Amino acid sequence: MKILYVFGGIPPYANAMLNRLVEKNTKVVAVIPARRSKVLGKGVKVIDEKQAAYRIIDSREQKTVFGKNYFPDLPDIIEREQPDILVTGWPYFLQFFKYGRLRKVLRKNGVRFVIREIPFQVPPYGKIRAYFKEHPMYNEDMKLLSWGLPFYFRQWVTMLIRKYCYRRADGALAYSSLGKTLMPTYGIREERVFVTYNTGDSEALLREKELLLQKPPILPENSHRIIHIGRLVKWKKVDLLMDAFAKVLKEFPDAELVVVGDGPERGSLERKAKALGIKERVLFTGGVYDPRTIGAYMSASSIYVLAGMGGLSINDAMAYGLPVICSVCDGTERDLVTHHDNGFFFRENNADDLFEKISLLLRDTTLRKRMGEASLRVIEEKINLESVSNRYLDAFRKIVT
């Protein structure tokens, strides 16, 4: 079986999955922009192509009149590569609607068309206003996008185009269980929606975890250490975490907050730490991309907190046996975290509720240990590189038959 993927760039987690598919005798080719695409978020790390066990094709990327990115040479690539399946995510699957030549080439060569989405910030079909009233859309800078007639007109057009694509797709891959109910509202049959989940290289993380047990800890022992990992952009809401942490310090003066990551908000967050009087208790590590070093920081911590958007960092923290506190993320958190089992959900944007959840865990060593063990079980038994790659392969086999 040969799969042709379309990406705006290949982040490490996607590379781990594609490499695993290759190990399982699946031919994989990935099409990416010749230059870094603006489809990628600020500071998103992409792999060096030498890390790929599959072939990568650097292709021209252009914008449609609607401002959405696409690959004008994709039909030619399909003709040349002759894949069994084309897997394409947002916004690249919109090319299927816009350009008849792509549809023609797919039909001519018997290539299955598959859409891959989280899905995130996607309203159910026909419920645009109700959805965005309850779930306002922000960009990474926390600028409100869901307002005004132009926004709702674009959403209406996008909704119709998305339905056109989904009704004609041979399958859809969803990173979270939400997709099983959401995607069929756009016309694809429920049995053609496959929940794959999402994961990084969980096996590498667990190997690093074992190795770290044999080395001195990266930080002095502190059972009241909280960790956050992610790009420092506004929608990660590290500022909210710092507000809650300032309250935590009044009850636990020895508590420490480790912020792993870098980005445009770092300076602002460092100034906020100083203004809150917590500068000495917050460690900004800067950008860390080495799995062993990230793992060392997690091994030295007791609780993982994601106050805003994200997803994969939750997987990583759970692999290190950490209880997780989060709120509304990208949807994948609902498949990873079970309230009162391996972590807590706090009320969105509520620093007081976040403080209460953190304090509850810091007070109770037994609860932290139990929840951490439950986190690790989810990774070992349900959502890991092996199980998720098998879900992909199972979906592909069903799509081509």
C-alpha cells in the first residue's frame, strides 16, 4: 500500500508516525512546501528531512483567491507517484473542491481521497452562529476572530466547501473522538470516519525515562514542582497559569513552576513573573527540543498543567507518569484525561479554579501518585505509537476495500 501525505511541514510527532508506517511495510511519500509555510503556527518545529525514512517531495505552494494554501503541482505528483491513498488536512483538502483537475486525476488513477483533521474550531454543519457564540474563535495571539458579517460569511462558504469535500471523501481520519460525531454532519458516513488519536514517539519517551533513572536529576528534588511545556504564545495561557501559581505560593512557599519553551510571549511572561513577585520561583528554560532534556524536566516535576491550547504535551507528560490539569484544549484532551482519574479539568480562564486543582494535588501525595499511574496506563495501553499506527493501518485497509 502506498500513501501520499500532504503537509504544511512535518513536525516531529508526524515524522515518528510516518516512520512507523514505513516499518510496517507501508510506502509513504510526503509532499511539503519548498519554503516554510505560514500554515504552521509560530515556532512550530519541523524535522530535518534526513530524519525521515520515507521520501519527501518539496513542492510549490500557492494561495487560492480565498487565501487558502494549496499545491498546484499535486495532480502531477499523483500521476507520477500512483499512490493508493491521498491523505490531506486543513486547508489543503480544499484543493479538492477548487480544482477539477485534482478530482479528475484521483478518479482516473483510482486514488482514495482521505481528509485528516483534529478537528478543532470546526462547528457542526449548519450551526455556525450557535457554535461560535459558545466557542469564540481566537488566533494564537488571542485576537478574537469570530465576529462581524465577513467572518460569518467566510464560515458559511467554508462550511459548504467542507461539506462538498467530505461527501466525496473515501474516508476521514480524526485525532479525537469528537470527529466521530462532528464529521458525519458534513455528509460523510459515520463508518468512514476513523478515530486514530494522536501521539508523539511514546516509545522513545519511555526509553528516555528509563535511562534518566540512572542519571542525576536535572533539578533539585521538589515534590511541589509544576511544569508546563509548549510554545510561548498567548493562547497557551501561561499568564493564567502564573496567576494561579502566585496563589499556590501562598500555601506552598517552596513550590516551583518550570516553563519549558520559547516564543514571542517569553519577555512578557518574564515581566509578569517579576510584577507578581514570583520571579525567583519560576524557571524559564527557553526552547528545549531534545527529548532527553524535556524528559529530565518532567521526571523532576510532580504535576503537568496546560492552561490553554495544546494537546501532544499532555501525551508526553502522561508518559512520564504525571497527573494532568487542563481545560479546553484542542479536543484530544478528552480522550487522554479523565476527571478525578488521571487529572482534573478546571473551568476555562478561571485562575481561582486552576489554583484549587493544583493545590488539591500538591496537598495529597497519594492522589498524585495514583493519578500519575493512571496517566501512564493510558499511554501504555491505549494511545501510543504502536496502537495509533495500527489504527492508521486499519483505517487505510478499510478505505481501500
